[in-house]
Amino acid sequence: MQASEHTNDDFLFIDDSEDDQIVDETCGETWKVLIVDDDPEIHSVTQLALSDLTVLGRRLEYLHAYSGEEAKTIIEQDQEIVLVLLDVVMETDDAGLHVVKHIREQLKREDIRIVLRTGQPGYAPEESVIKDYDINDYKTKTELTRRKLVTTVYAAIRSYQQITAVSQGRAGLERIINGASNLLEIHTIHEFGLGVLTQLKSLIKGYVKGTFCARGHGIIDGADDLGLYILAQEGWEKSAINDKIEQVGCVQLTEAVNACFQHKEHLKTDDHIALYLGHGGYRAVIYLELDCPISDIDFQLTEVFLSNVAIAYENVHLFQKLRNAAYKDWLTELPNRLQFLNMLDQFSADQSQNTVAALVDINHFSDINDGLGQDIGNQLLRAVALRLHSTDKSLSVARVGADVFGLVGSEELLTPQLLADIFSHPFEAGEQTLPINVCIGLCRKRDAGQGGVKVLNQINIALNLAKKNREKNIQYYQQEMEDQTLWRLGMIRQLRTDFSENRLALWYQPQLDLETGKVIGAEALLRWRTSDGNFISPAVFIPLAEYSGLILDIGDWVVHQACKHIKAIEAHGFSDVGISINVSIPQFRQDDFVSKVIEATRTHHVEAAKLELEITENILMDDPQLIIDALQKLKSEGISIALDDFGTGYSSLSYLQKLPIDRLKVDRSFINDVTEDGDSLLADTIINLGKQLDLKVIAEGIENAEQEAHLVAQGCDEVQGFYYAKPMSAEDFLAFLSKQV
């Protein structure tokens, strides 16, 4: 006969020992215990037996279920249940076992401790139950004396507490690993400090607010002392980032941080902790305010966390040093060119249209370095940087080049007047007081392109124009400037291509003896016909060739072409006709220019006197002695020299006497009005001067018979102009000569 489930229930809690219960001190918290049994009496006697039990400082709080299904519902709704005293046989023979499966497999609650109790052990043999089900203990009701029940409950709750501690530790370690991993990706100390505080907030119960403190030297601009500064905050109402800890006004914070930093160890009280962080000589203190004492496990996890992030703290310092090396100017400690590009990226992306960026270039800075020494030059740069940086906190300043500074600020602040005021007073450099002048290029946000590189290019365009403007040293960028620059670059590129493809040619304008009307020579004029058949004016492309340096190659080519054509003219029987070519100052500055010209005449077997070089007054005034020395060498080889555009420049008569020239050329501007009363004085004076200096005088730009008649009357020697012939190709010039015979 099957025994009743309640057989021997009268003996359930017989006293089998002295009444030495396992009891701890009490506190307000409790352990929730769920009693599951279909017999109400079991609930009563169990609660009575455990009524005065305290486990690990907490009393027991009881919940009741009278069936397996009811137990499932209660466990699903209450996450704080730590122990289930579970009957096996209830609405079914294995109802309790189904509850176990539900807890472990459906709810995934591995922490809840389960003690199976049964009055009919035959329905669930102990060995198979323990083997197949995840339970904490299995007892028959006849085994559970009061002492054994207390011992079982105590062991189960301690087991729960240990499992929970391990789980919390595991979860905390996972947060530590993840947090430390995230911190390794942070490259600025301020972000790192905030990241540490954020991770600690998730680790520590009772966290209210935190502060990350360290020495500011090398981190905060202007911090040159050994004081402790706030690098990051979390949970504070008022920001004190980059302020000294004393400025916060919290005595508790100041004392705790200083003590922790000095003693190099953690300090802990009930309402705050100061955590010491140090590795590789880099130290910091983390101050946390708490609303309850930190638990031992949280403190242990915090120590593990700090040991993990200490290396990351050293790394972020090293990265900061690398960043400073990459983005900070070593001399002035201002942002450098790379960082200025980043600033211009932000300037370009800024939605505000009320900003402006600028470049400031110190004029003739190399003279200061050469004359007073590099140390004085460096001190001057530091003085300029300091004055610019201290002008206004909202003004961003960088050192972009050796003597170039970059600025970004509001349009109301960064004005020409402000910049003029900044540089209106001399700068102190060592014992020197140095006034300096600057050129300034600016670009308003509304005119700026996309991206820092583009904006820097635009400001450079404005700066270059400011350098070229002798009257005004400041220039705002406008789109037309860039269009002109792009056009110039495109023309230079096309000129190089067409020159290499032989699209440049020499045309010739005949020069005649005014008395006999005989052709005595021709001026070689450079012509450029593009691939589409159009001509580009020399007034356009000659300055481009000089600007790009291509004029040197073109000049060499012109010399050889002229020599070839002299030989061709001789071959056609015109042995007394010479050719004059124009030369520029860049050609004279070549060390081998003179030798190249002489070598060309020898290579082509040209009589040196038939090649004439024309120079202008402006060339002469650029470097008079250089030109004079070169001309004397050329003259000694028999090469003719003509002074072109005389009277239009600023040369003095003393230089004219020193020049080894053969001809004086009267500019067309003086010829235009020679037939007008009173307007021929300059032309007449130049012709008379040439006679006094025993020079041949040639007038250019003759367009009518009246002008010719006046020149004849004045005794001018030679002429050229449209009245006689327009410039023509080499073939047409030979035909022109043939008609003159």
C-alpha cells in the first residue's frame, strides 16, 4: 500500500540536538525564500522552524505557493528569490521536478538554490534526481529535523551568496575588460579621463559624481606649474575642466586628491573615495562621491580595473606627446601647419557665415635672421605668437610656416584694423626692439571652398596678391582671384606644351636707314600660335613665361633661332642685315648667359656684330652692375647692344654713360605725338642725346609720313614701324628684302 505523503509529518521537526542555531547579527535586508507545498501545514511548520533564523546578517522573508504552476508564476515575477523549498509530489507526481526544469531551462535562473523535499521518496529516487536535475539538495521530510533544516537553508543561502558574488565578479570583470578595451582606443587625456569615470560609474554602486585629476603641465595650455588640475568630470552641475582643483571650492575634494597623490595610495571613506592611478611616471587621482559605502567586491573590482587602465593611461600620455610632435610647433607651442589645416576643415564645415581665416607673413624676416642671428629671430617669432595668442581667447592662432601665422576668428574680431593694431608696436626680442611689417591674406567663410586644403589655397592666393601690392599689404580672397590663378596656370601649361611642340616662332619687323631707305636689320618678335590657330599676344604670354621660368628656355631658343635666320639671310645675299632680339632680367641672372650667347654665334658661324641684344631701362635698374658687367663681356665679343624704351623707365644718365651700347631706341609713346606742337620735346631730346653720346638712334612706331619727316628733320638715324612694314614671318621677311633690291 502506498504511503500517504504526510506520513511521519509529525516527526518533521523533532529536536535532535542542543538548541545551538546558526544565527548572525540582524540587518534590514532579507533573503526571500519560496515554500512550495500543497499542504498548508507544511508552510506553517517550516516558517515556524525558521522564524528566528538570520543568515549572513539577513533574516528570511517567506513567499508561499501551493502548486507547481503557482510556483512558476511567482518565480517569474520576483527576481529576488534566492531559495526554493520545493515539494516533489503536488498536483502531479512530478510537479516539483517540472518546476526545477522551468527555473533552469526556461527562466535560465542558475543562481536560485533549490531544496527538494518529499514525503514519498519512492517517486523520485535521490541518485537519479541529483544526477538529472540541477538542485542544491534533496531531502525526505522524515530527514529534516529542525537543525538539519536550518543547516540546509543556511548552506543553500551561502551557496547562493557565493554564486552571486562570482557572477557579479564575472560581470564586473567583463565590464572591466570591455571598458579597458574601449579606453585603449581613446587618444586624448580629457576623453580618457571621462571614459574612466564612465566605466567606474557602471562598476560602483552608490556612485554620485566623479572627477579625474592630474598635473596640467604638458596637457593644459598655459599650465607651467606642478599643480593638480581637473581633466574630466562626470555628474557635476558646473564644469571646471582645465581648472585647478582648488578653484572648484570643494575642500573635501582638494584634501582627498592632494593626500592621495602625495601618499600614492587609495583613500576610502563612507561618502567618498580617492583612487590613485599611476604607471610609467604618469600619475592621476580619481575622486568619487558616494551615497553609500563602497562594498568590498566593488572596491576589489575597482582595483582590478585601475590596474588594467594604468597602462592605457601611460599610452594616452605617449600618444599625446606624439600628437604634440605632429600637430604642435616646437618653438611657439602653437598649433602647426597640419593642425591649422584641421582648424580650416572645421572653419569650412562651420554653419556660421560670420567667420574669417587669415595668413600673416612677416616681411623680410630672413634679414633679421641673417643680420641679428637665428636666436633673435626665434625670440621674435615667440613674441609675435604671444601677442597674437593673447589678443583674444576666441581667436585661434597657429604657426603655419617659418614666418607665417594662421588665424581663425569671427569677422567682427579678425579685422584689418585689429591686425594693424597688433603690428603697430615693436616687438621685444632679447635686447632688441624690432618693428616689423606684415602682409596679410584673408578669406571670409562665405567665400571659402570645401575642406581645409582648399581654404588654405584661397588664403594663399590673397596673401600672394597682398605681397605684390606695394600700396596695400592686406587682401581679402575673391573668386576672381582664383579664376585668374587657374587661368594663368592653364596658360603656362599650354605654353610649355606648345613650346615643346614648336608652335612658337620668330617674326621680324624691318628696320630701315632713314636717309637711304635701305633695310639694315629687323627686330625679332616672338609669336605664339596655339593648336587651334589663334595667336596669343606677347603682352600676355611673355609675363607668364617669366613668371614660370620658362623664359630661360625660350630665351636660349630665340638666340639660336636668330643666329639661324642671320645665316639664312646671308645665304640669300643680304650680308649687311642684322637681327636684334629682346632679353630679360632672368636671362642675365643666369651664370652662363653670356657664354651661351657667345657660343651660339660661334656654333652657327655668325658675325657677332649682326646679332644685337635689346635691353630695357627696367632691366638695367633691377641690378645695374650685373647688367653692365654682362654687357661689357658681350660687347668685347663684338655683339651689338641696344637700349630699348629709353625714357620710359627710371635710369639715370650716369648709368647711360657707363653702358657699352651701340644704339638708343626711342619708344613709340614719344613718337605718337611728334607732329603736334609742343609734344615732340622728349623725342627730340632723346635723339639729340644719342648724337651727343655718339650712338645710333632708332625710332619705333612710325605710322605716317609726317612722323617720318619730323624724324628726318631731327637727324634720327633709323626707323621701324607699320608705315614701313608690319612684323612678318621669316619667309615673308626674305621676300620683303628681295623687293627692296
